[in-house]
Amino acid sequence: MRTATRLYVVVYSMSGWRRSLNYITKNYNVKLLDFYSGEVKDFVYKDLSWYTNNPKIGIYKVGKKYWADLFVFELRLRI
């Protein structure tokens, strides 16, 4: 990356999102551009116990359904 370069990153709570957030906040100037919460896809319900018992997965219950979060960040090099 060059000094003026911007990198756009999507972080989804269905992945190793805590590790990703930790890395980008330690290594870049970070700006949150957008945030979305929504119901997880049907395949998650087919193996729900795996998803709810996996500490790297960030899903949560809203009523009777499970939701996940998506974050969009703009990253710039620290100067």
C-alpha cells in the first residue's frame, strides 16, 4: 500500500471476525463505513449447534431466528 491508498474490507461475524478486527485496528487507521445485521442463511440452521458452540462465530438470537453482523471498513496506512 502507498500512503494515500485506501483498502476496503468487509468483516462478517460468521468468520474469524474478532481476529480480523484486532488485526486491522492495530495495523491501520480504520473508518467504519457501514454496518448491517440480518438473519443468517438456511444452511446455518441445518448445523446450528456447530455455529452456536464455535467461539469464532458471532451469531445471536433475535426472537426465534439467528442473526449475524457485517461491517465495512476503510483502511489507510498509519503514518
